[in-house]
Amino acid sequence: MSCQTSSVSAILFLLAVSVSGTPSSDETAAIAWLERYNTQAQDVYFRSSTASWAYNTNITDETQQRQVEVSLETSQFIKEIAQNATALWDWSGMSFDTKRKFDSITNIGSAALQDQTKLERLTNIQSDMRRIYSTAKVCETVDGQENCMDFEPDLTRELATGRDYDRLQFIWDGWRASAGPSLRPLYQEFVSLSNEAAQANGYADTGASWRSSYEVDTFEQDLENIYEELKPLYLNLHAYVRRKLRETYGTRVGLTDPIPAHLFGNMWSQQWNNIFDLVEPYPNKPGGIDVTPKMVELNYNATHMFRVSEEFFTSLGLGAMPDTFWERSMIVRPTDGREVVCYASAWDFSRDRDFRIKQCTDVTMEDLLTVHHEMGHIQYFIQYADQPLIYRGGANPGFHEAVGDVLALSVATPKHLKQIGLLDEVTEDPDADINFLMATALEKIAFLPFGYLIDQWRWRVFDGTIGSDNYNAEWWRLRTKYQGIKPPSTRDETLFDPGCKFHIPNNTPYIRYFVSFVVQFQFHEALCKEAGHTGPLHTCDIYRSTAAGDKLKAMLQMGESQPWPDAMEAITGQRSMTASSLLKYFQPLTDWLKQKNWENRERLGWDAETWQDAKDPATSFARALRTTLPVMLLALMAAMFFRC
Ligand code: KAW
Ligand code: ZN
């Protein structure tokens, strides 16, 4: 949560450089102006973050109103700065760095809305949508008493551990009935106002403005190519998991159908790690480690989990958390009755090395990995803290999301878990390796189509291809197309299922996570090489490698000062995103899945997708024969029939 919106009235001295009326091309003076801007903006963003934090950690009418007020003041500041910059400076002939800074401060997001009433409406809608999502509950009557469940931890836990088809459906339906319908009209209005702001900023629509942060013209096509490379692995995982769910839930899971969405242990079927027990390749072998029971046995609490994560960072030679981080963060759900925004986030207050995390941490392995994810954001903040405010951001948004996950790839290895006392024994066994890779695939491979489709939906909503009368239908078309899942109950246009995923009402772009899940494997491979790791990629643990830490640090310190291919090069030596590290990491599992699916004569895919037979891993000739033989036989029989 860096540079959140909210502020103060115009900073007049920033105007007082040129009075001649024509923009100046004096770069030395422009740099001095930018430095003054930097000092001033830090204060404005600090104020804004403070009001947002107060709202997020205590949702009341007062904190909401204050947050909206400060947000509008900040928008005013942002707008005036941009106007002043344009009036005072002609940066077209200045250096790359100065141009980059001016381009950044004149790209002003929703502050570009000229009409103040509309800006106020947009700010209020966003605040209301966040509140509706964050305070939604599912209620039921138990023994004559009403029992209302929060999303975290109640609903999350029920979905993760429940195995009763109908109960899971009750939770799944309940969540969508609770948050969706009231968000729908707000979202529709939001789309229109947000687009108006994007257009005032010179973009075709909000989606185009989001994509511009990747600074690559071919961004959409590059993603599509990567997705196509990864799709066969997803289809193989999907088919394998579908058969296992059929064994658990019977014919309600069709062997050639999309899978009912509520059976994956996760509200959005986006990660399937919680159903590992149902799909474990070798149940009598170790490997697919869920250390949750061990964490409970060892009396882990949230602070302990954050300390474990901090220690991994410091073992690489990276920064420890400042004292204020420990004093000011909110790492458990408050027990004093306060409503809070529980969804995890990391905050950079822009001043005084004030960094915080807000997370309703549960003592589970899943949350231990989320802790590392959030701490990755904080480590990025720490490393780029000496950059000017304008450059305090990820090389691209996907990089910011990838940092903590890179460390978590090491943390989750059996070797590492043993080292930190969360596992008693490590067994060298290829079957245990497959168990481990399956557990990791349920988290990483299962996520890929979900990470890809969310903004496929939003980009088309913003560009008008998906109209408001089709929000839900198009959402489910994409969910089925990409994930191969279907809703367990009838959906219609009074509902708004996209709104039941945090990032939609919170207006957080999502393609960053797809990017992150690809690049984190590139980073992992590069850092493992730096750490001197030999052997398969999935066994690498970079713990205590200061060589790996130095590489990572060099990249983090660049912040947003260079286009992301430069940052990518600093860490991997490559200048583009590629799926090859991810595919390399999972190669043993890919081979295993192909073999299993072929043995089961699995049909990969689902209705509404083109069918593919599972591929015989041994020989493509056998595959060709299997598919063409029936056709040839039919043709032969037809020929004989007609000749008779
Ligand atoms: C995921 C990612 C890594 C590991 C496991 C995962 N499981 C699911 C995901 C993807 C995604 C999700 O839950 O669907 N993960 C998150 O949203 C984690 C939250 C966040 O750290 O990414 C957070 C989202 C957020 C953004 C804006 C306002 C509020 C919350 N992002 C940040 O806090 C953040 C901070 C600084 C810079 C960029 C982002
Ligand atoms: Zn994140």
C-alpha cells in the first residue's frame, strides 16, 4: 500500500519557480523543484496513509468520512502538482531520469476527474465497496441462535477443512449472497467514473491505464503466449484432481465436466492446497508437508510466524524490521469488537521508515506463507527507501508480489522446514518428491488460470465489451473456460460473483499475481544458482546465502527507477518473462501426471473446451494411433457397407 491517495491543499511554493509563462527547459532547476516536491509529497502521503490505516483498522462512519476527506485533499494536491509541473517545465529534452519523474507525476489516476462532484462520488463509492466487502458475513441459525461467520477465519477454515458437499455449498452460496448483490450497482457506477478519469489521463479506459505500468506494448500478447505454454500442465493437474474428487464426492463430479467450484478448499477455487489429503499421490509416503499441526503443537502465534519470516530475510543479509513495524502493525484480528479490513496488506507510510502489515493471521502453514508474502512487500519498501518517492514501487507490480513468494519457495522445502524445527524428518525418496511437488502445484499451478482470468474480465468490463447486463454470465464463462470449474448453484444477473473477490471491490489490479507466479520461478532459479545449489530446482533452499541476498538486494534497491527488463536482468541475466523456470521446477510432476492420466485414459479438458486425450508420455506414435484408429476403422466399415 504505497502512495495511497489522500492530502492537503496546494503547495504554493512549488509554483514559485517560473513566472515567465513559458515552461522552462532548465534541468538543474527542474531537479531542484522535483526534490522539493519529494519532501512535500512525503508529508501528504503520510497523512493519507494515516487516515487510511485508521479506517482499515477500525471501520466506523467517522473513520470512513475522514478517510474520504483526506483522500479528496490528496487528489487535489496530486492534480495541482501535475498542473504546475506542466505549466513550469518542458521536460521533453531533459535526461531519461528527469523525464521519467515528470511522466510519473503527471499520470494522476482518478485525480484527473475534472468534475469535483464526480470525484467525490468515485471516492465514496470505493470506500463503500470496501466496507461492504469487509463487513460481509454469513449467518445461520443454530439451536435457535443466530450465528454469524466472518470471512476470516470462519468461512476460510470451513472451506479448507470441510468435506461435506452440501455444507460446503452452503458456505459458498452464502458468501456470494452476502456481499455480491449490493456491490453490483456500485461497481457499475464505479466503472463509468473510473473510465472517465482514465480518459482524462489520456488512456482509452481504466484497463489500458493499468496495463501501462508494465511499459511493454505487447504485454497482452506476451501473457497469452506464456499462458498457452503453461496450459498443458494445468490441464493435466485438473484432470488428475477431477478424478480424485470423483472418488470423494461420487457422480456429482463428472469425469469429463468442469468441476463444481466449492470443492477445492478455497472460496474462489484459486488455490487447491487445502485438498492435498484428497489428491495425495503416495499417501503412505512423506513429502506433501502441511506443518500446521506442528505449528499448533509448538504453540506458534502470529508474532512468532513474523519473526520466522524476518529471520529468513536477515539470513540473506537483507534488512530487519524497524522497531516501529512491531509496535504499529496489526497482525491478528482485534478482539475488542472493532470491524477491520482483514485482507492482508503491507503499508509504506512514505516517511520515517514507517512500514506496517495488517493481517488477521491464523496459525496455519498457508498463513505462514502469506506472512512471507507480505514481508516481501516490506523488504522491498526497506530496500528502496532511499529512492525518491516517485521511484518507491516495484519494477512492475508483479515484481512487488513476487519477493516474499521467492523466499517462501525455499521455506516450504522439507529440508528447510526440518532446519527450523517444523518437520521431524526428511526422507530421500522420489515418491516423497512427487508428493511435495503435488502440494506445490496445488498452490502454484492451480492458481495460473485464475490469476490470468480476473483481469481478462475486468479489462473487458472497462473497455465495454462486457456490459453490466452480462457481468455474472461473462464471469462464469471465463471461470469455466480457463479454470474448468462450474458454479454449484444457478447464477443470474441479480448476483455479482466477481464482487465477492476482494480485489474487485478494492479495485486492485490482479494480473500482477499471474506475472508474479511466473517471474518468481525465474528469480528462484537465478538465486539458487547464485547460492551454488546443485540438483533439481524444487529442492533448492537459499537460506543463509548472502550471495543470493546480494543479488536480490541489488534488484530491490532499483525500485521503479528503471523499466522492469533492467531489473529482471539484474537478477536473472534475462530481459523477459518466461515460463521456462516454472516448467523446469515442475518437470518431474509433469511427467508423473502425464503418465497417470494416460493410464486412466483421462480426457483432458471439459465441455466448452476442445477435447484432448491424455498424451501417452512414452510415445506420440501410440497417441496418434489411438486417435486415428477408430476413425480409420469407421471409414473402412462405411466403405464396406456402401460397397455392399
Ligand atoms: C497469493 C499470492 C502469494 C501467495 C499466496 C497467494 N494466495 C493468493 C494470492 C494472490 C492474492 C490473493 O489473495 O488473491 N494475494 C493477495 O492479495 C495478498 C495481498 C497483497 O499483499 O497482495 C496486498 C493486496 C492489497 C492491495 C491493495 C490494497 C490492499 C491489499 N498487496 C499489498 O499489500 C501491496 C503492498 C505494496 C505494494 C503492492 C501491494
Ligand atoms: Zn501482495
